[in-house]
Amino acid sequence: MADLSGFRAAEAVSAADIAGDAVKGMSPGSAWVFNEKTKKWEKPAKPTQGNKTYTWDDNNGWVASGVDTSGLTASLGFVLSRALLDDPTYGKGPGGLQEVYDLWAAGDQTAALNAYFQSNYYLKLGKTAASRFALSKNQPEVYAADEAAYISNQKNRLFKLGVRVEDAELTDLLKKAYSGNLTDTQLDSSIALSNDFGGKFGGTILSQIQDFKNTARSYGLSYTEAKYNQWGADLFANRITDSEVEELIKTESASKYPAFADQIMKGVTVDALASAYKSSMATLLEIDADSIGYDDPTLNKALQYIGPDGKPTSKPLWQFESDLRSDPRWQFTNNARDSIDSMQYKVMKDWGLM
């Protein structure tokens, strides 16, 4: 009889394989892996390399489909869009946002964020200005609406202040201020330096300039219009305060009228200090006290009086009134005529002619 043991062994193996295949079932694809424990076909573990996203293919397995920058977007606060990456100023070249993106795509999140904070985009623009620049690239219509609202609000503010700048130039300045996130103080300084500004004021600034004029007048001083306009420009640009201008006026007044320096620096106006002199002038010269200015030589001489010891001092009122009778204006007054008539009467009476 023939030996059939080998045949039977092969038949047994084949039967086992067939039974095993029956247990496994058909593979969904060549990339699937059979789990001997669960007796199921399963996908291998999904890769976790960097920020790449993966899609499943039955025959090719997990296939990288790009770079997930959602984490980067959350960290930066804006989308690293192609428009930003292609920007010639902030996207390309050394220190550009493309470097940030490449590091993130390579899976080095820490290096990517460090590169961002050292980028031209962040260092030159700052956080808020950078976000606005990103918005202008990624959502230009939203940026335009926000910019328009900013320009409208600033024009209202500047109009109330009385700033007079040609509208096209002002709009251009406001656009730069918005994109650069300038403060109101920085904006006002840039407007004061603009070509079309020229010290043209209205509104609040004009009112403050008028206050400067009134203050100077009350302290016996006057300045040129150019000086007042310069103060207005400096005030608008926050280079000086109104109290600093007032102190400057008082200091110059104290220098001009040294006999009253201490009182002037304490806030006593020259108007107050000169009121008695003005009253005597009004009476003796028969003129309106309000018409007497500090350019009047007789008044100025009294306010800048130098005593016998060579030091500035206040002139006695009796002496001032005596001097007024030497003023050429006095001889044309009723006071002068009455005084002459009285003197003539006395002489004639002394001579026994009356």
C-alpha cells in the first residue's frame, strides 16, 4: 500500500489555512492589519508627527494631507494666510512670517513662536498694529469698515478741537494712525508736523489761544500772532500745557516789572497792581480807564520805576499824579483849565487885583 502521510499532512495544513482565512475574513485593503487578539482587521496607529493632518487610504494607509496651523493661529491671534506669507515686507526674506510657518510645519512649535516674536512683523508693528495688518490682508472688507469708523470718530474729535487740515491729507494721516495703532497724542503730533497744518485753529484750541492772549494782556504783555499760534500748535500736539504757558507769561511779566515780581509770581495780575495808576490817569487826563494799555509810556514808567537807591520799587501815587500834570495830554483837560484858573485867581487875589 502506498504511503499517503505526506499528502494528509499537507491537506491538514491547507485546511487550517482555509479555516484561518474564514476566521479573518477578507482584508479591506493592503494597508489594514489583522489583530490576532481581537480577530479583526484594524487601521495602524495614526501618526502624530508635527502639525500634519492625515487621511486614511485602504491601500496606502495614513497619508499626510497638509499642515494644520490651527494651533499657530490660536497662539498668534490671526490666520497665517498665503497673502501674509507672500507679503514682500513681512512675509518673505529673513525675519519673515514664512520662516514661522516652515518651523511650525516641521513640528517645532516652540521655535515657530520664538521666530514670530523675533519677526519683522511683530517687532516693527507691535501686537495691535500686527493684528490690524493681518486683518487687512485676510479680511479686507472688515478692516475697511473698522478703519472708516476710526477715521470718522477722529475727525469729529479733531473738528471739536478746531484743527484745520485739508481733508485728503487728514484722511491719509488717519489711515496711517489706524494701521500703526497711534495714540491720540502721537496722532496729534503727526498732524502738527503735517505740511497743511500751519497753525490754523478753530474750536477748543482757538478758545485756548484767546485765553493766552487775555492772560498775557492782564499781565502787561503782548505777543505776536505767530507766537500765539505756536503755543496753540504745541498745546494741540501735547508738547506743552496751558498751565505751563501761564507760568511762562508770569515769569516774563515779573522780569518786565521787577518791583512787583513776587506778587506777579503768586498770581496777582498787573491789571490789579496797576489799577490805582489807571484810575488816577483816567481822572486827571479825563480818559477811559479801559483804554489805557501797557504800551502807554506814562503808565509803563510808573510800573518800571527805579527808586533813589537804584532798585526797582513801586512809584508813590502822589508822585505819579504829579508827573501826570507834566503829561502833554493834561494841558487839554478841564482839570488843567480849572487848575490854571484857580492859580490865576489866587495870584490876582494876592496882588490885590480882586
